[in-house]
Amino acid sequence: MPSHEGRDQHRPVSRRVVEAVAAENGADPADLDPLYYSVDPESLDALFGDETRHAGRNGCRVRFRYAGNRVTVSRDGSVSVSATGEAENPEWHSGSSHPSGQPEAPD
């Protein structure tokens, strides 16, 4: 069952991703591989930081794999985590949120 974590003004999204993945797996966040093996944490924080969001420049959603899970960070900064399964959507294999390999445009 996927877990979801809402936007928290006091913690960077990169930290919330690690905590959500750890919770989904019943693990300690310190036991997970570094997030930078999957995505650049500083870039993730920059995309979903308060300054970016309030400036109206953030209309994106980021999807990536981390520690055997599919992670989605939505445009509002909320984090969704689900375990990878056998019947995965092929777009998860492309390394992109779009089957053509191109990033998704904002809605």
C-alpha cells in the first residue's frame, strides 16, 4: 500500500523523501543508501522549496526510484512512496516521467 506524506514547511523535501521511504520499508532512515544515488537532493529541494513554489515557477512533478521504491514528489511538495512490483508501468524503466523520455510539461 502506498504511503503519502503531506507538505511540511519545516523540513526539506529531500529529508521527507528519505523518511517516507524508511517508513514504507520499516527501516531507519540512516540505514538507507544516500538519496543522491537516485536524485540530486539539492535540486529536489530547489524545485520544491518555498521560494520556488511561491514564485509560481513550480508546476512539476518528479518521479524516481529510491531504495527499491517508486517515489513521486507532487507539485505541492507532497511525497508518495510505493514499493516496486512485478507489473510496473514501463515509464518507470525509462528514467523519466514520460514514456518518450522527455520530462512532463506542467498542467
